[in-house]
Amino acid sequence: MKLIVIGIQGAGKSTQGNLLHEKLGVPYLSTGHIFRQIAKEHTPLGRYIKEVMNAGYLIPDKKTLEIVSEYLHRPEYEKGYILDGFPRTPAQAEAFENGIDKVVYLRVSDKEALWRLAYRSGANGETREDETLAAIKKRIELFHKFTEPVLEFYRKKGVLIEIDGEQSIEEIHKEITQKLQ
């Protein structure tokens, strides 16, 4: 099964992606994680990705498609995957040729997302460089501008599943699994 999980930053995509990975037995892949790994590399691409992410901007479509496609050609993704954080623009959705089965949209208000992110911290209680308030607000703004049209693209294809992302983790997971049946 090939799934995409879409939602505003703080919607619970990685939480649900990991739960779905356990339930369905297909790998979970977060483009945010991929980009953070690349940003740690002391390469021109790594420095570029880091600068773009820390400013709260989206990685350009062409570069994102190139990186995601390269990852999905690895043997571990042949039988399916759960993809989080991609596609983020209509151009990415239209250019992505990977036969998606379903797209799960975790619907969360801006206020709820900001509240969740304000209380989220990384390992050792540290905030990630790309999670400053300015960067978060910028990504929320970009979600509404660029990613909401992606939802309409998948709605028209008949593969979009909308979930109230403000329920408990367990209720969200239960609703997703029921709607995937």
C-alpha cells in the first residue's frame, strides 16, 4: 500500500505515520527527516537545504521531487510506503508518478498546531533549528497557500481521506484504519 499523510506542521503526521507503519508493515518515510539529514551534511546541497529550512521556506519542487524519487527507488519501498511531508505543492502532486492508493489528511486548526508545537521539543528538550516561531508561522502560511490545493487535487482523484486531527491519537488511528479498509 502506498499512502501519503498530509497535514499542517504539528498535525501528528509522524505519530500516525509510525502507527500505520506498525499496523500495515510498510516503511514510513518523512521528507522532513530526509531534509534534516541532508542539512547536516557538509556539502553544498546540505548547506542549501539547511538555509531554506531554517528560514521556514519550502525546498523547490524540482529538488524535492528529485530527492523523494531517489529515496522511493530503494528496494525497501518496492511494496509500499507511508510518505509524510510530500507533496507540498500542486506541481509536486501532478509530477509525482508513484501510484498513490490513499492520501490521509489530518485536519488541525492553526491555533491547535501552534499550541502543540509550542510544547513539543526534540531530544534532550532542545528545539530544532527549523522550529523557531517565525519558521513555524511561515510554514503554516505556506501550507495554506501551497498545500491546501494539493488536497483538492487528491479529492478530485477520489483518494483523499479527511480525518479530524484534533481527536486523541488512538481515535485518529482508529478512524484512519477504518477508512483505509
